[in-house]
Amino acid sequence: MSLQEELQGPPPAKLVVDHVSKWFRQKRQNVHALDDVSLEVEEGEFIVIVGPSGCGKSTLLDIIAGLEKPDKGRVLADNQPVHGPGRHRLVMFQESALFPWLNTFGNVMFGLKLKPDLRNRERREVAKFFLRLVGLEKFMEANVHELSGGMKQRVALARALAPNPRVLLMDEPFAALDAMTREQLYGDIQQIWQKRRKTIIFVTHNVREAACLADRVVIMSPTPGRIREIFEVDLPRPRDFNSIEIARHASQLTAALKGYLAPEALSVE
Amino acid sequence: MRRTLLAVLFFVALVAIWAALVHAKIWSPVLLPSPRSVMDYLTSAARDGTLFSASGVTLRRLLVGYFIGLAIGLPLGLLTASLTFAEDTIGVLALGLQTLPSVCWVPLALLWFGQTEGAMLFVVIMGTVWSVVIATDTGVRTISPIFARAARTMGSGPFHRWIYVILPASLPHLISGMKQGWAFAWRSLMAAEIYVTILTGFGLGHLLHYGRELNAMDQVIGIMLVIVVIGLLADKILFSPWERFLHRRWGTGRT
Ligand SMILES: Nc1ncnc2c1ncn2[C@@H]1O[C@H](COP(=O)(O)OP(=O)(O)OP(=O)(O)O)[C@@H](O)[C@H]1O
Ligand SMILES: [Mg+2]
């Protein structure tokens, strides 16, 4: 496989979440985390999931990733049932989850080393390419603790992109960042997604973020976790986070979200 | 440079105080020999070779026992951290035996192995193994599960995960456990050598023992100094590079 092919990669995947339910059994009580959740994601689609805390967003991502097993239902990736985690569906966690025993470069190389059909020289090239893409080529040798929060998230992004997964599952990846860095990353993410055609499922609490990034926004509600509504965001790209259009969509989303909240939880936002 | 200078000054001052105390003749010179006479003993012992052969014997026992202890302790610790059965059995055993001062193994070792090298090794290994088991166990347990999850989504299988995630992630605990194991091994070996006369080799502990028998205080203090210096060197050579690496990578400790 040539380097060029490796950077282009296979086509994005189609995902089907098929009537998935999930319970967490605890000593005191059973938590009904997901209730009969179904979702079809097209190849190369950008899906954003929003919903209040505890509505099962992370659980859903874990199940799609194969890190958790559903109690009912199944997940299909390209018509194949998902039985466990696999290289083609990479998760970018809420905390950066970078490995402190490796430097920046080593972290990006970790996933690449697990791809068998690459030569080491190619792996290094790919890692450098992605570090350049997130603007951190000068920090290749830096240790994780020497990076700022935003830089860590960018390394995590490079680490997630480098093995060229067909599906990228992102769990509130930018929640811990300041507004400026975040807005810059929205631009980067849209660019990467357009250039490199991936299926992305992105979880957030931020409705503006959702409107800015999504093809479709999935709204979930808690106890038990359910999908309530799916919004299409039909705006041209790249989108400007601060535009009026985005703000209008965001306020629609907020209104819808409030409608599904239990009355006592309304005061939270 | 300034730090080295200060350190040197400190030790020179220490020896000067010692010399001054001897000069003041508060204690009899039999009980407190002068720095000069200790030096004389050390040079003569070095010249006739007893010092080096004794250090060699002691270090060989220590290193062999220590590395066997590590080789047993590390896998056992991984085992107790990952299997509840091992945790309830070996884990409890290790916790109990770790609190046992390692000198307590000496009588048992003598009865089992007699006055042999085997007894010495046994004592050192018992001193090392349990603290290494405990440290490995805590190290593995305190790893944030997110590392393993991240690795799994990148396609890392169970074996790969042990080698490339679990072990390096618990490195800080492993190093401190290995250091503690080293200290225990060193102590138990000295205790064993002082109390047990073994025909197969004459270690530093024996020199200390005979120093006392002969009332040769210069020998006792000289050998103690050698033991301290060996302990210090071991620390600097075996562990300091690792600790520096840890501080640099993890960003812990002084910056
Ligand atoms: N490992 C677990 N064991 C027990 N309960 C769990 C576990 N993981 C999640 N839950 C429960 O499942 C429900 C959904 O959790 P989940 O983490 O998916 O929510 P979320 O939508 O991601 O929330 P947030 O926005 O706060 O991250 C919660 O009630 C939570 O308490
Ligand atoms: Mg979550």
C-alpha cells in the first residue's frame, strides 16, 4: 500500500444501530441506560448527539465502538455485526486519554504500530503528517504533561485520525477547552472530515457546536435513554460558528431539548 | 557544580567533627576510633584483598537473589491484580508475609538449607518477592481504565495490552516497588550474614561480625561505611536513571 493510498484510505462506513437496549445492574438498582435505540448513519455522515447528562450518550458510543455489549439489539458496521472493538471504529474520549509514558509522537504512533501492512518509515510519515495537520509538528518530542489542555486534545485527535479509521466516535472531545481553541478546532474538524471522508458520531452538550458541525442532530432524553428527535441541519459548509444561521438552529435545538426534559430538571440549563 | 561543592563540604565537615570528637578524648579510642585508623583498616583490607572479595561475595548473593525475586514477584503481582482467585490467595499471602521482617526467615532458611549459599539466597528472595508483588499489584490496579479502553479501540489485543499499556502505565509503582524490594533484600542479607557463618563465602556481614568478636572498632566502622556506600551506589546506578526518566515523562517530582 502506498503512502498516498494510506492517507486516502478506504471509504467511510455505514452504521446501523438496531433496537439497542442496555441496563447497568448495580447492587441498589438497575439503571436503564438505553431503551430501544435505533439509528441509521449513512457513509460519510456527520452525526451529532445531544442530550442532558446521563441520557446514555457515552454508553451508546461505547456500544457502537464495541467496548460494551448491548443487552438487546445489535450494531452493524457495513452490514457486519459488531462484536468487539476494532481499528475501523476509533473513539476519542472526553479526557484526552493520552499515554503519559509515551511522548507526543509515540502516542500518535501507537495505533499506527497496530496496523500490520505498513512499513515503519511509512508509519512515521503518517504520524508526522497528522501532527502537522493539528499544528503540533514542533511538539513531536514533547511529553504529555508539557502540553496544554487544548494541545492534548489536538494530539488525541491526531492519534485518532492517524490509523485512518472509517468511523470516528468523539465523546465531548472539546468540552474542557476554552472557546477560542474550540472554535479553531471546529474549523479543523470540518476540514478533516470533508477532505478525508469519514463517518463521524460526535457527542456534545453544546447545541451551537451541534448546529455548527452536524448533518443531522440526534436529540436524546434520559431515564431511560431514548432518541426523541432527529434534526437535519441543511447549511452549506464550512460553517461559521458565530453566524446567525447557526444561532437560529441552536435555539431550535434548545427548545426541542427543553421539551423533552423532565419538569424538575428544567432549571438546570 | 555548586551543589556538588556544598555536598563535599558537608561530608568534610562531618569527618572533621568526628576527628574533633576523637581528639577531645570523651570516649576511649577503643570505642571511637579516629578517621585515620578506620582509613588505615580500609586500605589494608583493600590491599590484602579481603575487602573486595567480601564485597564481591555479598553483591553476588544480593544481585542473584534480587533478580530472582523480581522475576518471581512481577508476574505474581500481575496475576493477583488480574485474577480474583489469585488476589484472594497469593495476594493475601503476600500482604501477610510482607509485614514479616525478613530477618525472621533466617532460622527457617538455616533449618531447610543448612549453612549454604542456598540459605542466603532464600533469605534475600523472601525479602524481595513480597514487596515487589504488592507494588506491582497496586501499580496495575491504580491504572486508569481509560488507557486500556483507548488501546482496545486502536486494535490492541490482550497480550499487546499487557506489554505496551499495563506495564508501562504502572511503571511508577513498579520502580518504587523494586526500590523497596532492593532495600529489603539488602537488609535481610546483612542480617543473615551477620548471624550465620557460612562456609561457602565470606561476605561483608561476616567481616562486621568478626570485627565485633575481635573488638576491632575500626573494622566495624570501616565495613559499615562500605555497606552505606554500596547502598548509595546501587541507588544511583540501578534506580536513579529510571526515576529521572519517570520525572521527565510523567512530569512528577521536582521540575
Ligand atoms: N459502568 C457503569 N456502571 C453503572 N452505571 C453506568 C455505567 N456507565 C453508565 N452508567 C449509567 O448509565 C446512564 C447513562 O450514562 P452515560 O455515561 O451514557 O451518560 P451520558 O449521556 O454520557 O452523560 P454525560 O453527558 O454526563 O456524559 C447513567 O445513569 C449512568 O449512571
Ligand atoms: Mg458521557
